[in-house]
Amino acid sequence: MTTYEEIFEFSRPEFVSSISVKRIEEQGVLQVNLQVESNGQEKNLNLSGFDELAECVSYFLVSERVVVSKEIGTGKEFGTIRIECWSDECYSVHWCDTAA
């Protein structure tokens, strides 16, 4: 059974107050920076990965809840960061390579 360590979580009334996306390599590596605001305080999260991360960007803006976690105890070098999004009773999961 795969285990995960939670890195970042937010849910309503917290919200994404700023998001930026930058392509950092010719091969298509993306860097996404999220700023989440709650009660006047800000939390930041930096993600990097390939095209699947780009598909996930819009989910950050509309999701009622987002959980980012790292897959533990795998031999995988890439795709170990799981991004779970809940919106209007729908669930989606996305993967990227790093989260800080």
C-alpha cells in the first residue's frame, strides 16, 4: 500500500490569491507558484512538473479543497507529488515532480 506525507492543504474559506506559471526549461518543465490567503495570512507553495501540472492550474482556482502530498517509500524519481482537488462533489488527482 502506498503511503503519503501531506505537504500543503487548503480549503474554503481559504483561497488562492495569486498564481503564477513559468516554463523554466525548453523541454516543457513548468514551475507553478501559489499564494493562498486565510484570515489575512499567506501561505506559499512552489510546484514543478510537466504538462499534467499545467492541466491542474485551473483546479487550484475553483476547488473547495486541495491537498498536496508526497508519495513515500517509492523508487520513482519523478511524479511523486500528488495533488488532490475537490470541487462541487467532484474529485480529481494530478501529479507533479516537486513541491516546496
